[in-house]
Amino acid sequence: MKKHLSRIVSNRLLASIMTAFFFLMGLSALFLSFYEKRSLDRVIDTGMESISGIAQSRMEADFLDNVAIDAVDYEECHGKADLIKGFLEDVYYSYDSERNIIDSNGIIIMSSDPENVGFDMHSDPEADRILEGIMNSSQPYVHDFTISPMNGIYMKYCGTPLGLKEGYYLEGFTEEAFDEYRHGYFISQVRFDNIGSEGYFLLLGEDGLVESSSRGKYDGETMTISEDMKRLPETGKIGRDEVFGVMSYVGMRRDGNELIAAVYPVSVLAEQWRISLLITLFLYLSVFAVLFLVTRLLIADNVVKGVYSLDGSLKAITGGNLDEKADFRESLEFDQLSDGINFMVDRLKGLIKEAEERIDAELALAARIQTSFLPHSFPAFPEIKEFDLFATMTPAKEVGGDLYDFFLTDPDHLAIVIGDVSGKGIPAALFMVVVRDRIRHSVMKYGTDVAKAMSEVNLELIKENDAGLFVTVWLGVLTISTGHLDYVDAGHEYPAISRGGRAYHCAEDVHSVMVAALKKAQYDAGVIQFSPGDTMYLYTDGVTEANDPQGGMFRRERLLAALNRDCSASVKETDDNVRAAIVEFVQDEPRFDDITTLCFRYYGKSREAGTEAGEL
């Protein structure tokens, strides 16, 4: 007669398991609460910083464009006195404080302020500097706020040469008008940003008046600002207070005269926490239920024999052999246990298959999202003939930590970036996105001062780098019209350069420490002067460290050999030659590192021109 386990052993076993279950649930609840709040803090901080950065960059670009357009508008008046008078007096709608027309001798011959007419720009040192700046700049020249030599008012000037007429166009802006101009961009940017489905941003004026809000939801209303909220811009922390009758998490950031607030309802975050806790509860219940069942069935008559038999099967299963079958049936309990284990393994196979399919789909989506962050349309700037480039990234896993980027900071400057984040997979990919955004923002801010731009990126990443990741970066800003390139090499691979179609060589350039590794890191800038026909090839260490089946590495010598197979090849063909050489070298050996490359060729003013280049 087969026997059952005693009730007392079952009760004691159940009590032990329930104690462990409630202890782990308490720890999980605390962890999930901390994790959800920390994630929200980062989203709020990033959102407010993004609003400031995008509004500022859009304003600066439009500011220069508007001055250039105004100059063209004046030229289109074709000497008609009534049109010119209307043009000079029309300062209300464009927030201008004054408009001036300067002849080739530096004399103001027309102005929206009659007192300015006849003023000689050469008669005052500050006015002379303004005129010289306009004359020597290839784009609209901006002169920061100063006491106007014409009327003594504190103003900001922007001017540009007249294209069809001799002379210069000069606009002056009062500080109030310029702030109003800037304010409009913040209003626009806040309106189209939000935090998830329930969170939102506000642009606040005096006494908490909402001047702009996400989707215009609270425009014109007044937000009550408590004493605790007033301290948030200085502390940089995320507070908790009531906003429009809803208890919410609140962050505030001041950018000049602008006050941006981010609001996220507490109830929404609490709901996210409850859902995560319920999922954890289900997983714990499933695990502990299986554990209780297995342990209860093992404690029976013939337990030693059954334990050894089933222990062997369980070890095989947990070791990865899901084809193992439990088959110990000398008692009712072990009979049931064997069937239970086999059913659990079959169910586990199904769950693993479902999880693998879901993970594969999510990783594929993550790879597409990551690829969308990087420029991938070539030719990148078909309207610009002075250069050509091609870049691509092949991650070792579904997503990678390498990055490349290129963008125009203005019509005459091209930024080129390639980098390699420490680590692999999703953590490195997420950090890569942050690095790319920080570099873009810093380069747009500092232009050709690449050393200062890299120093700021380093400090910002260290402040937010809880995971301890770091990144090697090569950053260059090219002056398109001259071929002059300022660059910083932050621990990255040396670039390979071909001068005028001759053989490639690796330039032993100025080298600095990697980014996000040291808070007090110093970055030195170097210079490359490109001549028509010069080519530069940038790459990550996934190229030189690619392994063949015997463990040998591709190394720099094979890279140069692949480049030199055809020094006159197009940028894409050059990259194809290198990648074909890598594939031939590694054979079927799996990749252990991301492979990212960027090929750049400078043509100068004419693609037909070809002069011998100088040395690095």
C-alpha cells in the first residue's frame, strides 16, 4: 500500500516557504518603488534639459536666418522710397529695435531711427568692430549685447553684407525684444513635449501664470507655487506637491528668464508600481508553488532513493537539458512528483520559446530604434559637393554600443563623430544614445572649440554615469570652405588618411583620455588640413581586434592593406573593401565586438580639382 507524506511535515514546510515569500515580497516592493521613482526623475530631468537645448538651438538658427531674409527684403524694394520707408519702420512684427543701411564707406544712410542717419561706423571703436565683423564673416555676424555707439542703448547687433548692392545691412535688438524673441521658442517647444501619456511640461511666468503647456492643456491658468517648489530650480531635485488639484511629482528648471516645470501625477507612478508588484507576486507564487510541491513530494517513504533519482533528473534539467524525463515511481508521491516535474519542464519549454520569440521581437525593435538614431541615408548631403562620406555600424549583438554621427552646425561647418562605449548590448546602446545627444548639444554650443566641447561632454556624462560606463570618442569639426578640421581624439583608434589618392597611413594624432572616465580629464585639440582628394577612414577597435578561428587579430596592418587595394575607390567602395577583408579573415568565427566605420573624402570647391595635400 503506497503511503502519503505526513500532514505535520507538510504544514512545517508550508510555514517556512510562506515566511520566505513574504520577506522577499517586502524587499521587492521597496526595490520597485525606488526604481520607478528614480526612472521618473531621470525622464523629467532629461525632458526639461531637452526643451531648453532644442528651443535655444532653433532660436539661434532662426535668428541668423531672419536677419539674412530681412537683408534680401530690403534689396527687393528696388530703391522705391515708400517701400523702403515701410521696411525700415516695420520693426514691431519682427521684434527688431532698429534697422540700418550702411554704405560701402561705413556711413549709415538709412535707418528706422532717424538720429542714426549720417553716423560714421569708423568713428567709434565699438561700431568699427561691428562693421569689421560683418565684412569678415561668411554668414550673418552677431555682436553680443553692448552699449550702442549710435544711440547709447544696450543692444545686440546682427548684420550681413548686401548681396546685390554695395553696403551692409545691420539690425539692432534691445535686450527686452531679444528676450521676447527667445521666449516665443520656449512657448513653442513646451507645447509639443510631454511625459508619457499623463505627464506634461509648463512654461511659467510671473506668479505662476502658465504661458505654455503640453498640448495647450493649462494655457492661461495660474499654478500655485509653494515655498518648497520655489526652491526646486536651485536644488535640481524632484519635489512632490499638489498641481491643479492633483498630487504630483514636480521638477523645475530655470534657463535665463524662462522657468520650466515638469509635472507627473503621483497616482500614475503608483499604478505602474502596483502593476510591477503584481507581476513580481505572480512570479514568486509560481516559483514557491513549484518549490513547495517538489519538496513535499520528495519527503516520503523511500525518500532517499527517490531523492537521488529525481535529483539526477533535476540537475540535468537545471543544467539546460530540457529533454530529461523524471521516472521514479515506487510510491504515489514520487509517481506524482515525476509527472509534475515532466509537466513543468514541458511547460517551461513552451514559456522559454514564447519568451525567446518575444525577446527576439523586442531586440529587433530595439535595433531598428537604435539605427534610427544614427544617420543612414547616403549621400548624406547631396546638395553639398565639397565632400562625401559613408558610415555604417554592425553590432556584435542585436544592439551595440558603437556610434557614429555627422551633422552640419552651420552651412560651413560639418561635425564628424565616431565612438565606442565600454560593454555590449542594451546598457551600452542606451549609454550610446545619451553620448550622441550630449556631443551634439555641446558641439552646437562651442563650434570649432572641440576641446571645450569634449570637456563639457565628459563632465555631463560623469554626473549621470551610475553604471560606470565610459566611451572612446573621435570628434572633428570641419570648416568646409577651407578644409581645416579641428579634432579631439579621446582614447580612440588613430584615423587612417590618404593624401591625394596615395597610400593610406595611420596618423599618430593628438591623444587624450577616454570620456566619462576621469572628472578632471583634460582634452587637447589637434588640426588636420585637408586638400582636394584627401580621404580619412575612422573605425572602432572592433575592426582591428576582429578574431579568426585561430585567435589571431585583424590588426592595423591588414586594415591598411585593405584600404590600399584601391585608393581611388569611392567612400562606400572603400568601406566595402575593408569589410570584405574582415569577413574573409574571421571566416565563421562569431563577432565579439561591434564594428563601426566612417569614410570621409574632401573635394573642396570642385570635385574635378586635385592638389597635393599637406601632412597631418
